Amino acid sequence: MTQNDPKTPRADQFQGDREAFQVASGNTMKATVYTQYGSPDVLQLKEVAKPTPQDNEVLVQVHAASVNAADWHLMRGTPFLARLVNGLQKPKNTKLGADVAGRVEAIGRNVTQFQVGDDVFGCLPLHELGSFAEYVCAHEDAVALKPAKMTFEQAAAVPLAAFTALQGLRDKGQIQLGQKVLINGASGGVGTAAVQIAKSFGTEVDFRMQHAECRHGALDWRRPCH
Ligand SMILES: NC(=O)c1ccc[n+]([C@@H]2O[C@H](COP(=O)([O-])OP(=O)(O)OC[C@H]3O[C@@H](n4cnc5c(N)ncnc54)[C@H](OP(=O)(O)O)[C@@H]3O)[C@@H](O)[C@H]2O)c1
């Protein structure tokens, strides 16, 4: 298609709908999207407009993403609080996925911390999810350089759950050396990070999950928790 080709879409034909114009122009990517709240059946793999980074954003080619409770709540629209974040009747942002690891493909003009080609990982804010896609834009403060010895998959598994654990233990819990700490739900995303963070603060950690109970790191799978 060329500028003079009558089949070439013109922006003015789309009445300001940038997404529709991009799709018609072929500037697209694959993404998992949803247009109504519900079970996983509402998720669809679709061809959508490839995002363009704003001045303070990086465009990341997604190599790995991970699923968190946040994705589940925002897909279901429950509890009701999730609808205050993303629309009362239907999702305003039709993409999901907070955690991401990938390679920077383009940067906005004010980005100072990253260059094209950097491997990064990070976590998108709840109202700007979108890592279940081939590309996603993230504010430069939402990502960090990926440690070289971590795979993309390992890096994508960390951010949201580990931040939750860190904020809970360090910031809210004011965890201190020598304390005794009980981690409930220790086998989950937040719990596995919480156990390690609590240990790193020099605390004595007991942990508990649905199917087993552990003390000081010794698993006893025969003792169900009730
Ligand atoms: N992931 C996040 O980024 C995030 C962020 C903010 C808040 N949260 C909240 O934090 C909580 C944990 O999230 P998560 O992502 O870690 O979930 P998860 O990966 O599903 O882990 C859930 C944990 O809870 C345990 N569990 C389930 N039912 C239990 C019961 N009846 N008694 C004792 N333990 C039980 C599970 O044990 P088994 O493995 O033995 O079943 C597992 O260890 C959720 O309430 C979530 O909404 C999560």
C-alpha cells in the first residue's frame, strides 16, 4: 500500500479512532483481550493496535508474563472494587497482565534510564495492565534492568507478588531482626516471596498453607491445616 493507493487507510476516515486506524494500517500485535467481565471464557486472542510509547514510557517486546490474583479479580469484575478500577459495567482497559519481562524495543523521548535492546522486568499499574500481549508500554519507573542470570520467565514471576510481600512485611509490618513471623499461604505467589524476605530480615519463620504446615523450614505434609 502507498499514500496514493486508494486502498491505503487515511487517519481522517477513522474519526479519531486511533486503534481502528492502526489495525487497518497493519500496525498490530496479538493480545489477550476481554470486553466483558466473567469466567476465563471471556478471554479472546485478538489482533489489536501495537502500542506507541509516550514520552516517559518504554515499549517492551514481551518475552514472559505471569498471572496474579489481580488479573483474576479484574477479569471477573469481583470483588466490586475491581470495577471501580476498570469500569462498572464492562472493562475500560480490555487488556490484562501486570507482570512482564522482555526487551526494550523503543523509548519515549524523555526516557533516561533505558536504551533500545535492554532486557527489563517490572509491574504495570492496575489501571494500565497489558502484558498478556506481544508488546506493552510501561512508564520507565515501572521497570528495572533484568539481572543477567535470571531468565525472562523467572523475572516475570517476581514483581507484583514479591512487592506485595515486601510492602506487607517491611513497610506495614515493620519486620525486625529476631522476631517470630507466621506466613499464612506460604506456597502461593505472595507467600513464597514472604518466607524468603522474612528470612532475609533475620526472623524466625513458621509458615502455613492449605495442604501442609511447616515449622522452621521443615515440611510436614501429614498435618493438614484447618
Ligand atoms: N499475587 C499478587 O500479586 C497479590 C497482590 C495483592 C494481594 N494479593 C492477595 O494475596 C493473597 C495471596 O495471593 P497469591 O497470589 O499468593 O495467591 P496463590 O498463589 O493462589 O496462593 C494462595 C495460598 O493460600 C493458601 N491457602 C488457600 N486456601 C487456604 C486455606 N483454607 N487455609 C490455609 N491456606 C490456604 C494456598 O495453599 P495451597 O497451595 O496448599 O493450596 C496458597 O499457599 C490473595 O488474597 C490475593 O488476593 C495478591
